[in-house]
Amino acid sequence: MLIVLAGLLAIVGTLAGGYYFEMRPVTLRIAVGPANSDDLRVVQALTQAFAQTHSHIRLRPIQTDGAAASAQTIADGKADLAIIRGDLNVPKNAQAVATLRKNVAVLWVPPAVKGKKAGPKITKIAQLSGRRVGVIGRTQANVDLLKVILLQYGVDPGKVEIVQFPTNEAADAIRSQKADAYLAAGPVNSKITAEAVAASTRDGRAPTFLAIDSAEAIAQNHPIYEASEIPAGAFGGAPDRPEEEVKTISFSHHIVARKDLSEPTVAAFTRQLFAIRQTVMAEFPLAAKIETPDTDKDAAIPVHPGAAAFVDGEEKSFLDRYSDYIWWGLMALSAMGSAGAWFAGYLKKDERHNNSSLRERLLEMIAAARRSDSAEELDTMQAEADSILRDTLLCFEDGAIEEGALTAFNIALEQFHHAVADRKALLANMPQNLQRASAQFRATGTL
């Protein structure tokens, strides 16, 4: 019983420990940057929301210099999650969890300054050759994006002077006419892009937006991009900026996870992310752009199995994940019980054998009591029977004999007591000389 109880407690303890280990709060490190970016603010809002709702998953932001640095952080295994740009090199150990937002490329040309001699008006991307193009943002990814667009239109990037401006200096650079055209990449409702476009407006004249008519071809050649449109009036103003829909290309910012991060953990994070999104939207509207990842097998960034399980409604519960272990645990408990019972029976083998001998001795004493001619001899046998009874009860308490064996012993003991009582009654009524003669006859065979 002690062995079986120990096995039961071990299995229960293992299950309880596994449940606690599975359900305990898990903190995931998420790499995001740069400082003061929309991505960082979204992650900070999610971190606070997860903590306030006492979610199973908690976040610990790791600030980086940008999306490229965040991607490297997860490649080095220094983060569990990261916010990366889809048009950058995605680490081999990263898989998509969610799409944080979609970004569009915006190319525009400010109107010429009145009274100032200017070159030919730029109305097409092919006319950017030999011109200066300003790129808003210090990331090299935006420069690479411009080069992809230029090459699609047969413009040698080496013949275009490309200058970059920090986001906080873009408006001043545009007002100072430091470039002939400008490129910005961000959400359609990006405040940075809207301010840069507004700074390009002169004397009530809106800038000219350059349409990327070959967006489908670019997307075909570079799967990380998608054909998209900039809606009319996306950047406000009167008249609307732009006045009509403009074709362009887009790319996404993704939340990715390390490939070796457990499926249940990623599924729990994805579930919490979309459950808390509505709450975060009230404080930070950009959270409304969070979308589920592409679960197609040919997706540009493979989806993490945990996120795919959530999206497809195939997320496994605790019992689903561990039912096999529980079943095998019960089987092991049953086997341990059987083994324990056999072992306990083996240890009590000698007791059972000894008790069987005592029962045989009691049966012999029944026959001896019926032949006895001495009350003293009967008393001696009675004392021996009491000793046999004591040993038998101890064996029963130890589990060496079963209840059936005890019943059989009780019948034999009862017969012994009857035999002793009958014999004593007979001896009490028999004359002394006849008792002595009977004893002599049994002893010598003669009277």
C-alpha cells in the first residue's frame, strides 16, 4: 500500500507540477525600435495591457535602433519576439505571428517656387534620373525601396542623388528645397508622411504624386511587396492630397517569433494579442491595423505553428496537449499497483506459509482433543490454540492472509473449542478408575 500510495502521489505531483509549469505567467522579450517610433509605442501599450489584465503572457520590450537591429536580435537568440520589416532580410529562425501594420511607398514632387528658375517638371518616375531624391528616415531599407522602384522604370540608381533626412527634420528639409522629389514609407495615416506632404504645399498648390503603375510587376518580381493604392485625400488638405487614388507598392511590419519558441506559448500570445487589441485601440488607434498572419504555405514569411493553430481554430487545450501523458501515467499507475501488490504478496509469503502450518496444527489438535483423557492436556492445547489465534489475527492485519482464509480458520477454531468442551464434559462424568484405565490402555495397549 505504501508503494502504491507513493506512486500515486508521484504521478499526482507530476501532473500538478506540469499544470503549474504550463499555466504560470511567461515573460517574452520583444525587440522593437527605434526610439519614439510608432512600433515602440504600440508594444509599450500592449505590455501595459497584458500586465493589467494579468494575462498568461507578459512582454518585456528590448529597444533597438530599428527593424534591422530587431531582426538581428532575434537571429542572435537575444529576444523571443521582434518587430521587423517584411522587405528586409528575415532571420532564418523567425516565423510570423501577426501583421502589425501595412506601409505604403509615397513618392511626390513639390510644386516649383514661383519666380525661381527650375528644371523640367517631374511627372513620372522615369524622369528622376539626374535628380536629387530625398528619403525620409535614416534606415537603409527606405533607400533600398527607392532603388527597387527606380530599377523597375529603367532608372540607374547611380544616376540619382539620394539624400536621407531624419523624420524630425524632414519638414524643414522640404521647405528648404533640399531635393527635387521625396520618398516616405509608412502607414497611409502616418503622421510623419502627412506632415512631410503638407510641408511640400506652396501657395495653395499641392505636390504632384508619382504613381507606381508597375506595382503588380514589382510585386511579382519581389514577393515581399504588394500592389496597393493611396486613397484620394489620404493626407488631408484642400484640395485633397492626393486629388485621386494613386497606385503604389506596400510592405508589412510583422511580429515574428523564434522558430523554437513553443507552440502553446505562441498560440497564447496570439490569442491575447487579438483579445486585447480593442482595448489598446482606444488609446493607440494604430493597433487597429494588427492583422492575422498569412497562413499559406507559400507566404513570404512562414507562419509559426502556434499562430497558425490560433488562426485556424485548432489551438489545443491543456488536456489535448497532455492527454497522452495522462493516459500513460494512469497506465503506469495501474502497472505500479499490480507490481506493488505482487511485491507485497511476495514479502508476506513466509507469513502465509507459517499461518497455513498453524491451521493444519489446529486441525490436528481437534482430533487430539477428542482422544484426550486429561483435563490438563486439554488446557495445554487450549493455550496453544490461543497462541495460534493471536498469530493468525496479526497475519490478517498485515495483509498476509485474506478474509476467506480467516473465515476458514474461524471454522476450524470453533470446531476445536467444541471438541475441547465435549471432551471435558465427558471426562467430568467418567469415574477416576475408568479414566486411569483408559489412559493406561492408550499408553500400553493393555489393561
